[in-house]
Amino acid sequence: LMGFGRPLYSPKRAFLMSVLLPGSGEFWVGARKRAALFFSLEVLGLGLRSSWDGKGNDLEDDFRARADSTYDPWNYLAWRDSRNSRFSSITHAMPCSAYVKAAPSSVPVPDAIRDCPGSDKQQFYELIGKYDQFVSGWEDIVDVSGNRVEFTEVDSAENFQSDTRLSYEVDRDESNKYLKRASLLWGLILVNHVFSAIDANRVAHARNEGQDEAIIDRRTRFGLALGGSSGTTPMFMAYRPIQ
């Protein structure tokens, strides 16, 4: 609180408090309901982000471990260097292939690509499940009739499939969805900080003008909700209560 002829609450201080912790500026000036709203949005956002990030990373660990035990990049490179590969429309080089070629095929895949740059390593695990051309590296290759075949028998990658690869791709896509949602929530959490800071500044001014919490509570409110066609897309909303 300040002295005679000066504001009771510093709008600047309220702004800075809510920048650091949404709702704290509102709480300081006595707008408890608004403080609870912004703080709840912060807790909800951080909780969802942590949950989605955890699920995405767990799925990523799972599908990478599956690739390490069921995908043979040496088989793929041998197939690509063979005459059979000429019948396939190959457009992507296998990331980390130089590291694979330099390592003996007896070592585990993670050891073979350990020194490969992180971005290339991420692309390695993504592309082997995403494109048909890498099918000859999977251990359970089947032809169009469903018969198991060796990688040396693949004469056109588009005509062969692997159940492991298909399930791997599903898990990879699911992991990416969770990680993208978690990334999006960082932006919404930042928006919550900004809106709360602006709101705290305005509420401090309103308090200094003698407005009580009931009047302040009828001002524009903000909220975080899940929507979209899937019902899982986070959205930040601004609205006015119906009188």
C-alpha cells in the first residue's frame, strides 16, 4: 500500500507479479476470484503439458527400443546397394548411414549410431517407419501374398510390407501428437502469463479508483479449454459473464 495522494496499489508491481506467477498480481490487489482463475489455468496447463510430454517421450522410447531389436540397417544398406533396389522409387538417404557402414553388424544399433548427430538420429528413427523404401531392414518382411521373405528377395519395396513397421509407425505418430500438444501448451502457458499480467495491471488501476471485487469480476474473463474436432486441442478464450 502507498501513502497519501498516491495509488494504493502499484499497477507496475501487480503486472510484474503476474508475469512471474499468473494470478499473484490479482491476489495481491484483492481480486481473489480472478487470481484463482489465472493460477488454475497455470496449474492445468503445466499439468497437461507434463502429462502429454511424458506420454510422448514414453512412446518414443518404446518405438525406438522396438526398432533397435527388429530393424537391421545393415540389411537395408546391403539391399540398397544391390540390383534389386533399382525397381524401387528411392528418394531418401538413410540418416546416420555413414555411421552404420563404419560399425560392424554385430553391434547393437544404438551403439552403431551413437556418434550420429541428434537431429539425424531422430530422422533415422522416423524415416525407417515412414517410407516404404526402408522396409527391407525390418525382420518380418512379407510379400503381397503374406509370405515371409528375406531382405534379399525384395525386388520392389512398394510391394512388400512389415507388420512391425506398421505398428511402429502408429506409435511414432501417436508420440508426435502428444509431443506437439505439449509444445503448443508452452505457448498457451506464456499467453496466460501475459494476459494475467495485463489483467493485474488493470485491476490495480480499478482498485485505486475504488471498485470492489464484484464490479471487477464482471470484467472480461479468460479461460483455457479443450476443443477442436478431437476435443483435445487446447484453446485460450476471453469472454464476459452474462449479467
